[in-house]
Amino acid sequence: MTSLPIEPLPTPKPSTETRWSGLLTTGRSDRTYRRILTAIALGLPLMIVVMLSVLVTGAWPALKRFGPSFVWSSTWDPIADIYGAAPMIFGTLASSFLALLIAVPLALSVAIFLTEFSPRWLRQPVAFVVELLAAIPSVVYGTWGIFVLIPFLRGHVVPPLKALLGWTPFLQGVFYGNSLLAGGIILAIMIVPYIAAVSREVLLAVPASQREAALAMGATRWEAVRSAVLPYGRAGLIGAIILGLGRALGETMAVTMLIGNRHDISLSVLQPAYTMAAAIANEFSEATTSLYLSALFEVGLILFVLTVAVNAIARVLIWRVARGAAVGSRAL
Amino acid sequence: MTGQSLRRHIMSRAMTALVVLFSFLAVLALILILGNLIIKGASSIDWAFFTRSPVAAGQTGGGVANAIVGSVLIVSLAALIGVPIGVGAGMYLAEYGSGRLGFLVRFIADVLNGTPSIVIGIVGWTFIVKPTGRFSALAGSVALAMLMIPMIARTTEEMVRLVPNSLREAALALGYARWRTSLKIVARTALGGIVTGCLVGIARIAGETAPLLFTALGNLNFTTNLSQPMQTLSLQIYVYATGPYDEWHRLAWASALVLMGLVLIISLVARWVTRQRYGSVR
């Protein structure tokens, strides 16, 4: 299977067919119990349907008024009541990919280190520290970014970077602080624990015989990892990375505080940008006209559909490797 | 050793070193953030910080008593709504979730876990703020509850699944009805794990800001009225950190340290609860 089947999905199975099969007959109270639990569980599908319908209803005026051009128009003018989300969509994608670029090597290294290279006594502490990173609230990351990361970038990172690669289109203009670069770096730090936790579970699911076979063939330790372990878990690792991407796309507070919040498309990472989540956070309670509000609903709708799709793909990939375990939720 | 073999071993060593270096960088990030929080936050915390409400912009002094109380109220109410639903859904997944519906619910819970919290804020605004015509703590709690339900459902399921089937069979053999077995034997055995899952969920929503921006909104005055706008620590940090005054920045660091401390304490208690129960299993 190379394509991504949405239906039918691989069912993660518990040990028995249903936990209760073959165990006694059911009485009325048992049926009631089951019905109550089922009703509660149905709340989750209901929730996703309600969210979608709230967003579509709210976005309807904007959808009707601007049509598909909303996605590629870059005019965002509340005074003229004309809205286009291109700069935010660009900023969301650009900051997320920048974050992945930085986070993936770090997170995969943590996962490989913990499963393959680490001495036993170091595993628990490192895993714990990485889990703690996931527990830090977004707004605290933002605060740290404003007062520590940005001054550090301004003083020690951007000048040498500009001296070295200043001729590329990615490093044009003056660096004031709040920028795509700052937003991307903070996002990277934030998604490392998610990618690392899921990747670790994926690598733990790789059978020891894979490594042993490679080592027995005379492979070095790194060759065993590269040629036996990583290919075996590839689908799951890609899933982990996509899961991180999903987090990055929807992350709000830290990015709002660092990215500069300017409706502009610039290739330079030193310039301010905007993301969809940041636009909603900044402008939602200040939307003065109903069309303005509706446009923000549409931004929310695009963000919601995008993250649901990204997460669904990630889950399918991860489930295929680590059958049905609530991978990643434990990292929180 | 031949030249090629030597090269392969050097390569192996180099890549191992790179992996170790990158792992160290990831760990370093946490140390830097926590270190800064403690150094800059601790120096700003005094008694007034916990007991007083904010003073007018530009003045010095004042505290975040209103935000601390607001955080506790909003998060408690969210837990009151979210925990029963989340645990119930998790019990369903563990006990009856092997069919098609179980699969669907599990999948949706995982997808919802990755939904941007700001979008959930929009939903909370539409259902409570818009009809009632005002921002309220209640709307914030509902939004946070929606955020925690899928998380708790999945951790509950995972914990309940760890209960060995033999326990269930023993209870049934003794003549217990299924629902009693499920509640009294299975759920009780997994209780430590379920509590841990709930605490982790609470720790996560305690730090959330985005869904509260246009539901609870924030409030510079002390209030315990759930139908009024209310301040939380996270909202307070956002306002203070992005504001122009040095005094605000000082308070932002202090509030961030307090919030981080709260989240850490809840997380550590959560770990401790599971260790008691599952120390030998996991």
C-alpha cells in the first residue's frame, strides 16, 4: 500500500474481538450502561461536526462575497471591507516549514539517541526533560522569545548570518526582532517534544531482530540505524513529522507574540509576517463589520480543515506502525 | 583495518556524535527557558504579587491575585465539564471500542487533539458569547473543556486497557453484572492511571491562552462572577509581555514563573499518582 487509504483504515485491535465477547449474557442494566457510554462517546464525532458547521456558517458571507479568490488575494483592508488571506496562508506555511527544518533533525536525534545510543541510566532523565518541554505553556514560550530569543538573535545570530548569506533573498532587509525567523525558531522548539515522543515510540516498535541482523552482517552501529531501523519505521517517522507540522500550523500565542503580525508576503525570514492563527487572535474581538468577522471565520475554517487533514494523514501513518496506541498523548 | 572499514567506523562515530549533539541542544533549550524563568521571575515575586490586583498602567507594584483566582475558577469549571465526558468516552473506547464506531471515535479524538485551540475559542464564542451578548468566564471554561475531552478520552482508554482481562473474568465468574464489573473492578483498578490522564489534561489547559482571548477576555479587576469577563494567568502574561512598560515585563516574568510552577506541580503529581499504581507494570 503506497497510497493513503482513508477508508477502510487499518483497525487497531485489542487482544480480543470485543472485551466482553463470550463472557456471560447481557442484562438490561448492562445494556443501559453500554448505551450511556456510547452516548458520551458520540459526543466526539458530534464535536467535530459542530465545529465544522459553526465555522462554515460564520464564514458563509465571506465565502459568498469573495469566493475562492480569498485564498490568493493579498488585500486585507478592514476600512474598504475587502479581505484576502494570502499573506496569512503564506506566513503559516512558511513559519511551519522553517520550524520543521530546524526541529526534525533535533527531534529525530533525540528519538534515535534514546532508543539506540543512550546508556540506560540516561534514558529516563532525557525523556523526562523533553516531556517537560511539551508542558511549557505557549504564552511562556512567547514571553521567553520576546525577552531572550529576539535579543540573542539580534546580537549573535543575524549579523554573522547576514555576513555569510546576506546575498540570498531569504536574508534581505533590516532585522528588527519580530520576524518569520523568530516565529519559526520558537515553533521549532515547541514541536521538538511532539515529534521526538512519537518517533521514539515508533523506533521502540522496531523489532530488535532488525538491529541484530544488521549488526550480525557486520554493520556499524550507525549503519544498523540507517539501513535497518529507520527504514522499518519510516511511515511512522513521517507520521510523527506531519504531526509536528499540524501542531506548528495551529500554534497561536507564541507565534502571535514573535512573528510581527504584518499582512505582507516576503521571502526574507528577517521580515515580519502573519499567520492565520495570529490573525484570529489579534483581530477577532476587534472585528468591526460583520463581513470582517466573517472573513476571520473563513480564516478559521481554512486553518481547521488544513490541520484536520494534516492530523488525519499523520494518524494513519503512525497507526500503521504503532497499532492503536495513543502515541504522543503521553508526551503532554 | 582496511581503509574502507576505517571510513565506515569514523562515519559511525561521527553520526553518533551528531545525534548526541542535537539531543543535547534540545535538552539545552529547556534548561535555558527554565533558567531564565527562575532568574527573572523569582526576583519579582513578593507577597503583594499574590495578594493584590493589578494597578493602573505605568505605576509600580500590584499583583495578579485576580488572575490566579480566575485561572483556578475557569480551569476547575472546565474540568468539571470535561472530565466526566472525557472519562466516559475513554471507558467506551476501552470496553466497547473494537467496532466501527469505536474506531471512528478514536480516530476523531486523535484528530481533535491536534486541532488549533484558537478555533475552539471561535466555537466557544459562537455558542456562549454571541447569544448572551457578553464575554464570560463560563464561555472560557466551555472552550477549555472541549479542548481537554479528546485528550482525556485517549489516556483513559489506554489506562483501562492495561487492566488484565483475568480480573474481569474473575468478577464475572463471581456473578457480578457487566456494568458493575466495568465500574467497580476495571475502572477502579485503572483509577490511578485515569486520574493521571485527567491531571495531565488539566495541566495542559491551565496554560492555554488562545481559546480564552475572546471568551473569558481578561479583566483587570478581581471577580469571581462566572458570567463576567475574568482574568487568567495566561491572559495576564500575554498582556504584560506584549505591553510597553518595564514594570509590566517584570510582572510578566513573575506570572510566567507562577504559571509554569502550577503546570509543573500538576504534571509531577500526575506522574507520582501513576507511579504508585503502575510502578511495576510500566
